Amino acid sequence: MKEYNLYQIDSFAKEKFTGNPAGVITNADGLTDCEMQKIARELNNSETAFIFSSNNDDEYDVHVRFFTPTNEVPICGHATIAAHYARAIENNLDTSRVYHKTGAGILPVDIIKENQDYKIVMTQGKIEFSDIIDGINKEELLKALNVKNSDLLENYKIQIVSTGHSKVMVGIKSIETLNELQPDYTALSKLSASIKCNGYYVFTVNEEDSDILVHGRMFAPAIGINEDPVTGNANGPLGAYLIHHNLVHHNNSSFKFKALQGEAIKRAGVIEVEVRIENMEPIEVKVSGNAVIAFKSELSL
């Protein structure tokens, strides 16, 4: 029997039972793929993170793997925040930078200690712009989301964008429409197989002078997540998308914004996004947020 340190952590929030819950095992050495999948299914969060010791201390500090209730994914924003928050608490870390090996490569994570607590900054993976969703696939997507063409933001192409784990960007005009969405999850799952992308990020842009630029909802039924409360790997790619399509004003050096997600399912949380820019194009994306431990336990296997 081995005892595993098990946490449930609410990311992108400072109040328990808000934001996005993730499971974390901080001492995962020895767990098999099958065991990790069973643990993720049992916890039934959108993702659970498993922290393994490094096999190469010169290259990275820890290896983190991420599982939904149904399968492994390369990387996850809120579970990265959760994993490194738990690790910082356990090890009483000072402000520092660590490197973690993920399915999206070896990436830096900044641990910022402030007010006897931590803020976690995640540098995301390679920015990739893939297909514009048009024609029959666009028709199927709008039908599955139960939105009309007239609901879409003008000049906001529906496109697959990735910073490690791809999402479909769908900009719509009205926050009321956003909060009333009732997607056909079966249809979205079927479309995912066709377009080779499992997540759909539907968002609005607040053009008024507000602290919050974006409100969004993210659906990924093909990997067992009907709706994800607050998604780092949706808002990060969105930041790159906004710069790439010249949809926001910036200084050609960096662009920062905040996104509020999870309101419709009463798990609201705030993500801070920073995009580094060169020659009017995005070259690096970071997402950051707070976290809070909902509970800690031990798992005996």
C-alpha cells in the first residue's frame, strides 16, 4: 500500500466552491496509466493533475500529466495552476520559477508568493493557428450550439487555435445569448471527430471600459467535459487569436486582459492573460490566477 497526497483545488478563484476544480496528486511516482485514469474518473473533475519526479533535473523540475474522466490530455490550464499551487504549499516555496514537463513540452511556471499565499503564472505552449471553420462544419457547429449566424461577432472568424491543447474560437455578440446557450453535446462530440478539435470556446468581448474584457463558456463533451467552468487553455489561445486577427488595440509589445468564465454554471472565476507580441504577431502566452484548497486527503492504493 502506498499513500498518495490528494487535493481538490479551486483554480482561478480565492473562494472555495468557485472557479474551476481540479484534482491533484502531488506524489504520483508509481501510479500506472490505468490507475491515474481511474482516479480522474472517481474525482470527476474536468481534469486531475499527477505530479511525478523529474528524470532529468537539468531540464525540468517535475513531470505533470493530466487526465479528464475519460482520457489523458497534453496540458490543462486550471490543473496546472492547481498542481503548482499544491506543490508550493507543500514545499513552502518562495517566489521562484520551476519547469514542468508536459504533453505540450517543457514549460516554465512562475510561483509568486504574496500575502502568505501564492499566485501561479503558467507559460503556455507553442501558438498554432489551424483551420477556419466554414461551410458545412460551420453550419453543424452553429446548429449544435443553437446560435444563428446573426449572433456571431463580425470579423471574428471561427478558428481552431492552440497553445498546447486546441480550442475552437466562437465570438458572439451578446452576453445574454452566451449565458442562455444550451448546446447539443452529442452533436458537438460528433463534430469534434470531423474537425479534430475537442473544445469549443464561445465568448463575448466587452467593449465598454471594464476590468473584464471577455466573458466565455467552454464545451468539450468529446473528452467527457460538457462544460468547463474556467479554462486556461481557452483564454490563452483567445489572447493569441485577438492579436493575430488585429481585433484589439495594443503597443506591439504586450497585451493583457482579464476573462470571466463560469457564470452560467455558478462557478465564476477570473483568468489573467498576457500575450507577448513581436511584429504585430503573438509569440508567447501566459495565463495566471489564484487558487484555494477545497480539501486535502490521502489515497491508499
